[in-house]
Amino acid sequence: MTLSLNIGNFFNDSSSHALVDELRKRTSEEDILDFEEKFNSKNEKNLHVYICRFLKNRSISRGLASRWLITIIENKESKIDALQK
């Protein structure tokens, strides 16, 4: 038996396209982290959930998704490391 998590559609199509466009605009690490912070403060689901969903649906490229996810994960890991010291 296989279980899968079906998160469903978070946004309508135009909102999804607008978010993908915003993702593509951000090139520097600072821009990505700033956008993530603002996005997470205003939305029920965190940005990484949307990025993974877009990746699953092939709405964004693997390269774009990996760049964003690596930046987000490395930032979280550095915050955890700083707290542990």
C-alpha cells in the first residue's frame, strides 16, 4: 500500500505563475532569504512547501528549485549551528 501526501492546489493558476515569476527574479542569496522571510510571514504554508509542489508538478526547473532549496536549507542549518554554540 502506497501513501502519498496530496497537498492540493495552494493558489489559482495566475497566483502560481506570479510566484514562479518572483522565484525567477531572485538571484542573490540575500534576495532569496529576504523573500522567504516575507513570504512565510504572510502565508499559511512556508515557501519551501510551494517550491517542492512546483517541482513535483514540473512548474519550475530542477535548477531553480535546487538553488532556492539549498539556500533556504543552508540558512536554517547555520541558524541551528549558531544556537548550538
